[in-house]
Amino acid sequence: MRLLLVEDDEILGDGIQAGLTMEGYAVDWLRNGTQADEALKSNSYELIVMDLNLPGMDGLNLLSEIRKRKDETPVLILTARDGIDDRVTLLDSGADDFVVKPFDLSEVCARLRALARRQAGRSVSQIEHKGIVLDPAAHTVTIHNTPVNLSQKEFGILNFLMNNIGKVVSKARIEEALYSWGSEIESNTVEVHIHHLRKKLGSDYIRTVRGVGYILDEN
């Protein structure tokens, strides 16, 4: 899952990026609100995490610009402002959730999972499909109650496909969702991961639509 982090504090930003990367997110990190606004015009993200006190364009103005464009990407705000009026302003301005500094990264991850569920129209963490149960919080996959050991990227691809059941997703879209800026991606990387997934799950789950992409069929 690809995520944009907007945070100008180098130490905090570095820690968040490292922690979220370990959780399986592909994190693009920007330190400037204006740069983030431009990035959001040309890139697609599943989630946005941002501070309020940013150079170039502050967080509230950035949030306003995002919503003016009818961009409904879930936004989690990092803030030191914990007053009731501050919270009301954030939510009324289009924020989906917030955490108050100082915070624990585990809380940030839990809130991001909740936002992803809400965006996908689910109320529970686990995703089930034809005997496969994927748990984003525990990073586990079972098939007919048997645990399946997946690499981080294999887990990420399966998670992405299970959040788009019935939809064909292109190789480029999978790469965009799983890899952050500057990542080195071999031309056949996605195909290799799909091959490994089919060996571990069975060949009937992931269908290739030639020239278009991959799909988990609804039926």
C-alpha cells in the first residue's frame, strides 16, 4: 500500500518512514507542503500522513487543496494541538483522523489500518475470499485454515488484489502501490511475485487478463 508522508522534522520523519516501511507500506516522504501538493496532483496514494506545521504550505491549507480537488484519499494528521476546537477544525476541514504528539507508531499503524478498512467499505480487519483469510494487522494469511508463509511483497500484492476483488489491476498499478520513489524494480518483478503466490495459494485464485493485468474473480 502506497502512502505519502509529509513531515518536515527529519528525526521524526525518518522514524515514521522506517517504521511504516517495516509494516509493509511503500512510503514517499516529503518535507514541504507545496511539494506535497504537487506530488498529489500527479501520483496516486492509498493514504496520506501529514504534519500541520509545514514549510511552503501548512497542513490545513494542504488539506483544503486536497479536498477542493475532490481527492478523497484518507488523511491522518499528526498534531501537537489537542484542544477540542483544534480537533473540530481538523475534522471539519476534511481530515479523516488524527494522532496527538507524542504518539506511539503502533497507534499510527492501527489508525491507518482503520482508515484503509473504511475506504474499502469494510468494518473488520480480516479480508476473506474463497478460503483465503488475510489479516493486515497480524500480517498473516491462511488458506482453508492452513497458514501460508508469504514474503512482504507477496503479502502486499495479495492484500492489494483482495482489496480490489472483481477488478483488473495492471502491473503498473501494482508497482505504484508497492514501491516508493527511488525503488529499483526489475521489469519482471511483479510477474515473479505472482508466480510465487500461485505456487503457494494454488493456480486458480489469481487470473491473468492478457495485456491488462491481474484479477481475483468475485465468483
